[in-house]
Amino acid sequence: MLLAVDVGNTNVVFALFEGREIRTRWRIATDPRRTGDEYAVWLLQLMAIEGIDRNAVTQMIVSTVVPRARHNLEVLGEKYFGLSPLIAGEGRASWDFPIDVDDPRTLGADRAVNVIAAHTFWQGDLVVVDFGTATTFEVIDFNGAYKGGIIAPGINLSLDALVNNTAKLPRIAIETPRSDAVIGRNTEDQMLIGVFWGYVAMMEGLIARLRSEIGRPIKVIATGGLALLFDEHTEIFEAVEPDLTLKGMAILAERAALR
């Protein structure tokens, strides 16, 4: 069984794979100060609740965009599972696709595993839209090469900036507006319209520009926590795969085992 650990800026996701299928997953807030022992207390209890023996874990891979979290996760693997975790992008788990940008070293691990998964599951030119702390657009050509992309503030980050930098605007939840109308009748509706429909317009505008610039048909794949919500209100996505990043990690671990 593979233990995949995806460290994002906001959350760390632990997923257990049987082959390429996710058996179960758990989420914890990202905190670089959390020790390997603290991770173990939390994770091993959850595994026990699910009836999973720690000895069933025979491989571990870590993908992180928070460098300070790496060491403590390596401690978790070595001390509690008897494993030296694969680190996505390094050693046997190094990237095996062309990175056609000015400085390939700047490609984040989360974006790279999205490239691997998307090119595995879909043919042709692709754009992956990943809704995380930031919303990223990965451009992948038909050969599987990463060609660059776009980084935009995530919708929750945008909302936080709006609320934290104004004196009287209230905190609201990201949800579907009550109607398609874009004239809000109260402060909360006006904020939700601005954030939600403004975000849809941003995505649709950027995808239109990408289609024009690429000049060939593209498939747009959405992933991340808010992918399903936005998919209900735009026609730009050909497919939604909420677990694309985790599945990319599983594919990378498979390949590493063969090297």
C-alpha cells in the first residue's frame, strides 16, 4: 500500500493507495513546526480507526511546496513505517517529462504531478486548472511537455484580502450565488457576486486567451477543492478530477519503483 503525502500551503493530505485507487484519505492543516511524532500520533490513530495496519504501508511518497515540512515527514516515514520516503522531483522520483520554461527548477511539485497525471489520462494539448491556495493553470503539449502557465490568487485568498483590508465588509462563505443576476441587493450578495462571478469571468477569459495563443484544440481539466462548484457554472472544463494531484503522485511512485 502506498502512502502519498501532498503538502500544500493550506493543508496536508494523506492518502492511502491500493494500486492507483485511493482507499482512504485524511487532511490536516499545514504547519511546518509539526513534528514527525505529532504526525504519527494523528495518522496512526486514524489508520487504526479504519482498521489499517501500519505494516500494510510498503511505499511512501511526499510532494511538498513547503520545504520546512519535508524533514518531519521523512522522520514520520523512517521512524514509524520503516520507509525512506520518495520525494517528488528528486532521485528515483525525478520528473520524467520535458519542462520547457526559463528555469525548470521553479516548477512546483504539485504542478508537476498534475502534469504527469493529466498526460497519463488524457490525449492532446491540455490545460489543468488547479483550485488551491493559488489557482494555477498548467499548459501541457501533446507530447507531455510542460510549457508554462498562469498563477492567480485563489478565490479564498482574494476574499480574505477583501475582508481583511476593509473596515466594514463581513466575512462570507464561497458558495453559489442565489441567482445569475449580477446586481446585488445587499452587501453580502454584492460581495459573493464580485468574488464568484468575477472568478468565473477571470477563468473563462484566461482560457479563451490560452486557446488563441496555443492555436490548437485543447482539453481543460479542473482539479482541487472548488473544481466541482465552478464546473456547475461554466462550460470551459472538459473533465473534473478532484484527485488529480494525488493520482499523479501514485503514478510517479509506480515509475520510481521500476527505476
